[in-house]
Amino acid sequence: MTTREQREEALKEAGYNTFLLKSEHVYIDLLTDSGTSAMSDRQWAGMMMGDEAYAGSRNFYNLEAAIQKHYGYKHIIPTHQGRGAENLISRILIKPGDIIPGNMYFTTTKLHQEMAGGTFADIIVDEAHDANSTFPFKGNVDLKKLQALIDEHGAARIPYVSIATTVNMAGGQPISLANLKAVRELTKKHSIRIIHDMTRVAENAYMIKLLEEGQGHRSTADIVLELCSLTDGATMSAKKDALVNIGGFLATNEWDVFEEARNQVVIFEGLHTYGGLAGRDMEAMAIGISESVDEDHIRARVGQVFYLGRKLQAAGIPMVKPIGTHGVFLDAKAFLPHVPQLAFPAQTLAAELYLDAGVRTMERGIVSAGRDKETGDHCYPELELVRLTIPRRVYTQAHMDVIAESVQRVYERRDSIKGMRMIYEPKYLRFFQARFETL
Amino acid sequence: MEHKTVIEPFKIKSVEPISVSTEVERTQYLKDAHYNPFLLRSDNVIIDFMTDSGTSAMSARQWAGMMEGDEAYAGSRSWERMEREVRDLTGMHYILPTHQGRAAERIIYGHLGGEGKVFISNTHFDTTRANIEFSGATAIDIPIAENKDTALQHPFKGNMDVAALDMLLKEHKGHVGAVILTVTNNSGGGQPVSMANAEGVAAICKHHGVLFLLDCCRIAENSWFIKHREDGMEGVTYREIAQRMFALTDGAVMSAKKDALVNMGGFLALKNEALAEACVNLLIITEGFATYGGLSGRDMEAIAIGLQEIFDPYYLDYRIKSTQFLGRKMHELGVPLMLPIGGHAVYVDAKKLYPHIPSNEYPGQALVCELYKLAGIRTVEIGSVMFGTYNADGTLHPAPMELVRLAIPRRVYTQSHIEYVIETFAEIMKRRDTVRGVKITKEPRFLRHFTAHFEPLP
């Protein structure tokens, strides 16, 4: 616990960037749901069964079996986390000049595509860019946009379509099963792969169960399998859905891609049967994957996020609708309408939330969007958001109440809040380390 | 009384069962693994001497630290603890955590390397060489001449050839990425590097204005040799010896999976701010944010504690002396070895053991297969499979030595396991004339030893 004075001091020292705060100065940490889950007693027991052999660890085979069983992919390569898998797949499939359509960008994904010489193209439905639209499947692909890209560039220039379940940058929004099926049909016609960015696939599947017509009777586990079956491969950060603190993997149904990935993973990550992970962490991942599709778990998980979201909604706090599955995304543009985008309203709001009660959140707006690689100007995203991401199984309902009260307090004094300016800007992924000053 | 017996300075709190197999079963397992032990299932291995990397048994204190891991994405307490510990040991200010050593290597050598650049080392390890060559640069090894003669006794056979370094730095002026001193010198037989040699290298690097980096994954073991073999160092503690060596350099790369007694982790430590800033950018893209670098909080705790434990004199004494016990016994059996015995492993000279097998039939790989079949002992070839290249006409350009490494995991096996290995070597010696070589049936472009397939020759 900290006092307001201590938090003012800590925030200043951190350059008004919540990423640069020390964890010990944070009361409730909503920076990310990535790697912050509490593991189960079963996972901890698995940790004790780690086989730390350099090659052929039994934990690898358990992980491989869990992925095959719950996700259905044929070949897998463990990586130390999701970005390790993104690095591999981008290097293997993308040639300079290629176009990679996707249902909205994600920071590290887009960067790896660009580093391999590709260009990301957004094909998400327009509703995704409108914080107020209540469309239930804002993660959907606009098939016309995808068709237009194929017509313009030719299928040969599109190594794969990147499909995220759920779409983080849109506010944790799901894609519908029907939409993914349509994407599969179109890509099949043109022999284009779908690579699945599957970090929150269970949460996406649960939303399909809740909201999509004709899906209510199915188990989340079953829908997860079907989602995966509509794609050709996947990258996963297991630090989200799969309830571990570290780990990820690359999965593919294509032998050639697997073979190339197996050769390259040794250079970047580690031998292909550990990929930069301790044996025990592969075991925890295998167990976490099976827990992630458990019906009671997923209902409680998404239910807790909805509890917080509904509380804030009832208080009139502007936010992305519908409520996402892994967090509540505050609409900073509507929250602070008097702060122009170049004065970083979301960054400012994140700083204010920390000051009020020590709740750490993350900017997902102009700072995260970075600069256009051609013009060098800022990218100006439609959505200027502050993400309140809820770690899995970590906080209780009482914590949710504290958060809701704090957001309301800040909202009540919103008119007195001024923007910020950036005084240090790193070249890549600037949001991690940029520093600011209050205006 | 003074005891001659060196005991393991620990007792065992938690055990991991070994699944014992028969020779008939192992013959099949080996065939299924295409005669490449990297492709064996660990469950089918009895004594795993493949590597000392990431295979250590952690201490009770480290496991307690694991329970205290702070998994916050940014600014984790566990990171602060690790950063403090690494700063204190290395004397360097900029510490970048990485998921393991090769990630630290890729970041620093990727940044310093590229087409036309040259890296010079006492001996580049396999992943180091791969990272450097992957960037388009060239890796040059200049161990001292004594290093090539496996039978020759020399107290610091891991040393770098200082005269050759001076010449190379003149020759490649303006194109040198870095000079890398690996302690101990792993591919060169796990041989130590003396403080005097490190000082010599540092002076020449300074004179030529090139970056001097330490690959410090076995720095504590190297310190043991310095204390016991180098004049004037008897009174200095192991930790101080390590600190003196760090002080000579501009930066260090560490795979914490070796001397730091952990199963996962590494770091890059630098003195120069601008270089550190460039590396942090690469770190965030490929590894993770600057305060976790792809490690869980608990693993950072374990590294911080492990870095303290490695300098314990009783631990280091047991570690080095138990390795030497195995080496001495094998030597007495007449097994041709790389001498003197190094710190973390015993290296068998397979060229001498199997003089009838030419390099292009990979005598080291043949021994590796024999050891597994006879006793379920998994080892690794460090010879022409790992370092061989092809000439333009497709013939093999062999590695200078054909070694097989028996790398001993830290705090994992007891003396009776070692006796079992010695007994196996007595049998290996009996059968040496009947063993045949192998041929490669399939290989990838980089680091082929990890995934290549083999077939025994008739």
C-alpha cells in the first residue's frame, strides 16, 4: 500500500509511463493479463515434475499431447513466449513486399511482420473501430476488405491471413464461428493460409457459446477445437488463456513449415523439444491448457471481467462496448474530451488512475500505435483506450469494487485533468519505455 | 581428521526416478532416434551427460525463491533482486535479462555483427558461432597452440593466443565486432583461462579500441582453477577472482543455466549506455520487456540465489574434484582424453579411441551411440558433426578434433552413478576395435548436430 504522495513520486520517476513503475509500488496490477495468472495447485504439482533434460524431456511430449488434444494442431514447437513464435512464423512465411491481412494489428505481431519485410493490412469490420457500437462480434473480418486485398495484390503476395481470437486492440472482442468459416472458404479458394493468433481462444469460444446462434448447447472446449480446425497453424502466448507465467508455442499442420521452424528455433529459442522453456514450465502449460477450456473456469473468468465492466457502465463511464473478455477498455477520448490526441489522453488517464488508488493500467492508443513506417508521422488510431486487464484467478470481487470506485472518482474530476507530452521516444514499441511530462 | 573423500556437500530432499532399460530396448530407441541422441526421449536415458546446461538441481533456497516470484509484467521485485545481484557480481550497470544465453548472444552479436564483421574468440561455442554467422559475420577461433594437442598437460589450456589476437586486430582493423573470451573454454575441452591471459587480451583490445566481451557461463568454475593454479591468486576468494575478470571487460554474456544453477535464464551485462540502449530495443522485440526479458519472475529469483551459491568454496571444490575423479579413473583405464580434465566435463578423444574410423565417418558420433547402447549414457559429439563443413566438391572439411563430451550436471548425480559410467568405459575399451562409423542421411542448414539423422555403417 502506498500514499498518494508516494505514488506521485513513483509516477514521476517512471516518466508517467505505467510500464516503468516498480511492481512494489502498485496496489492492484491491471497492466496486463499476460503471464500474471495464478497457477493452480495441479500446475504447481506439475512444476515439481519438471524433466530438465536438454533433449526429449517428457514434459515436451505432455505438452505436445495437450495441444493436439485441445487445439488439434499436428506439429508444435515450444517457444519462450508468444513473440518467439511470431518471430519464427514471420521469418519462415513472409517475403519482402508481402501483405499480411489481419483482424486488427497487435504491437509485437505487426513489428515481426514488418521486420520480415511484410506490411500489415487491417481487414477487421468497421464496427471494431467504433467504441460505441454494440455489435457482438467486433473481431470479425470484413470479407469485402479481404477480397479487395486479394484483387489488388494477388493471392501470391499474401502468405497468410492472421486471425486473432479474441482481438485485443479492439477491446478483447471475439470473432464469430460463422465469420471464421467464411474467411476459411475465401482463403481456401485462393490457397491462402490462416495463421491463428490464439492467445485467448478459450475466451473467444466462450463468447461464441454465449452469443452465437445455434452454439449455446456446445462446450467451450468443442468450439475451441473447431476454431483451430478452420486454420492452418497458430502462434500462442500461453501466458494468457493457458494460465502460465511464461511460455508459448508455434503450431502448424504443414510438415515443411514445421521442419523449417525446427531448424530455426535452435538459433533463437532453444532446441525444438524445449524452445527456451524449463521442462516444468512446459508441464504447467500442458495442464493450464486443459484447465483453460474447463467450463466452470471460463465462466468465472469472463464473468469477473463482466462484473467490473457492468459496474463501470452503470456509473456512466465511457468504455468500449460490448465489454471485452479479458479486460475493460476505457474510452479515453470520451473520458477526457478536452485532451487532444496529441496530448495523449489514454496515457494521461492511465497515469491518473495510478495516482488515485495505485491501480496500474495500460495505454492502448496513439502511443501504442507508433509511427507510420513510410511517413514517420504518428499513426492516429480511432481508438484511444486505457486497458484494465484482469489477471486470471488473482483478484477477488473486493478488488473489483476498489477499482470501480477509483475509476468513478477520477471520472468525477475529469475536467481538471490535463494532457502530457512525450520527452523520450524509443525507436521500436515506444509505449514500453517512452517518458512523459505533464502539461 | 583430514578427510580424503570429497563428499557431495548436500543431501537429497526430492528425487526423480530413473527408468532403467535393457540393451535390446535401447538399440531400438537409438534406431528410432536416427542415431542422434538429441532426438532420444529423456525417459529412455539412464545417465544424462548430454549437457550441464539447465540440468542442475536447484537448492531448497532456490525453490523457496521460486515461490516468491513476482510475476508482474513490468518492474517486478524479482527482477530488482536479480539486477542487484548481477550488478554486484559483474560491476556492470546495464543488465538485460534474457530467456537464456543464446538470446543474449543473438542480441549483442546481432547488433555488433553483420556482413564483413569479424569476431575473435578463444573458441566460439556452437550457438555463439551460429549467431555470429547468421548475422553474416565471420567467427575466428584462436586458442593457444597447446589447446590442439589433447594429451598435453597445461594449466590454462583455454587461453587465447595473444600474439595471434594482436595480428588479427591489425589485419581486420575497423571490422572487428568484438573479442570474446569464453570462460571456461567449453568447445576447447572445458579448459580454464588464466587471469594473466584475460589481462593480456584486455590490454590488446584496449590498445586497438575494440570491444572485449566475456562469455561467463562457467566463471565460478574458471575461478577455482585460477585460485589453485595461478601464482599469487591463492589468497583471493572465488568471487573476487570473478569480479576481477569482469572488471577487465566491456560486457558479459551469461547462460545462467550453467554456473548459476538454474534450469532457465541468462543475461547480458554492459558498461556502455549507448550499446545497452540499442540492445534493450532488440530485447523488447524478441524476448520480452526490459524487466523480465522472457523469464518468469520466479526464475529471476532462482538466478539471483544461484549466483550466490556458486561461489561457495565447498560446492566448487566438490564440483571440480568430482569431475576430475571421473576423468582420472577413465585415464587409468587408458581412455584417450583431453588433458588436463576440465571443470564441467570429461572430453574423450574419439579419433584416438577409434583410429580406424576416419573423420568423415564420425568417430565421435560412433562413441556416442556405443555409450547409449551399452549403458543408456547420453553424451554429445563435439567434432565434425558439430563443427564440420563441406568443401566446394562436397567432401567433408573435418573439425580439428573429434571429441565426445561427458558433461556433468551440477548437484544431480552421486558417486555411484559415476562408478557406473567408469565401468561402462572398461567395456568400451574392450570393444574399441569392432566399432564402426556412421553416415549422415539428413541434415539442416544450421546447427546440424541437433536434428541430423544418421545410419550406422555396415
